[in-house]
Amino acid sequence: GENVEQHPSTLSVQEGDSAVIKCTYSDSASNYFPWYKQELGKGPQLIIDIRSNVGEKKDQRIAVTLNKTAKHFSLHITETQPEDSAVYFCAASLGGYQKVTFGTGTKLQVIP
Amino acid sequence: DADVTQTPRNRITKTGKRIMLECSQTKGHDRMYWYRQDPGLGLRLIYYSFDVKDINKGEISDGYSVSRQAQAKFSLSLESAIPNQTALYFCATSASRAHEQYFGPGTRLTVT
């Protein structure tokens, strides 16, 4: 089955700096890659996703890039703010709206 | 009111006890999922159901069972709880032809 690795496990940045979280996946047939944000005491919530026919997608301060050849995808957060502090999960899914496989999570701390 | 609710939110139980975690949703979604979250291991899929009559094992189903009582209700049971089932458990839902999953607030289970 699919295996998703995520790095780093923890990340501390100063407010205003950028943060990058990286993931790799094992199944070349995966074609959908979502990112979820989990705030303290809550369930994860989708913040951005990308499909395999797209190399990059942006939404305000967050962006995701995908390298299908290397089977890598990354989340980029610019101009970080304290409210960006959370646990972030990457995931991968096969086509046909199949189940997703999640990475191990990255705890991001933005220091004011 | 929350779209995906989980009861109880917290539970402490003893080894060998049977316990049921319940999930209800008002989103009208066909698909429902149970995950467990452990530090450093991310979100791992226990069971999933694509409709009322469809139940599938996830990657870590041993020691767990589920029941899909209706489209809106999906319960997770631990027949004989053991300490390594201590974790945070999440229920999630998704529409049949959509990728996004909507998570409940989680149940923190402690087995002593």
C-alpha cells in the first residue's frame, strides 16, 4: 500500500519567516495530495490540496508544490503568523476518490 | 451545531473492558472513517465505510470492530481494551465524489 513520509516532525520559525514541510510518497499511481491543519484540541481541517496534473497551487500565504518524478510534495507558508501554529499533515490518495494515507505530522511553532 | 460529533470526548477505561465510541454526522455524506492518532505516527486508518452496507478494514483494524447503524452513524468498538489502544480517535466523513474529509473533534481514550 501507499506509504507517506513527512519531515520535519517539529519546526520552529520566527513570526514573519517562511516555513516548509516536505513529504514523499511511494505509490506512483497516487494522484491527489491534500494538506490538513490540526489546531490544538480539534480535528484536522483541509487547507489546500493539489492534483497530479498540476505542479503548484497557491492560496494566499500557503502554496503546495508537487514533483511527480521524484514523488515529492511540499507545503510552503510565507509570512508566518502565530495562528499558523498547529500540526500539519500531508496525505496521498489514489484516483477514484479512494481513501487517503496520511503522513506522520509536523508540529509548527511560530514564535512571536 | 457541529457537523461531525463524537461521544464521549474523553474516556478512561480498564484493561479488558468493552468500549464503544460513537460518531454522528449531519453532512449527509455516504462515507465515514475511523482513525487513531498517536504521537509520531500520525493518523492511521482503522476502518472505513463507503455506504451503509460497505465496511472495510484499514491498516490497523486488529482489536477493533465497527457498526454502521445508518448513513449518519458509525460506531467503533474495542471488544477487550488494552493499554496500547490508548490514543486520540477521530471520526471523519466525506462525500462520495469528493476528496475532502471532515473530522470530528476527537475522543481521547485512556486504557489503564
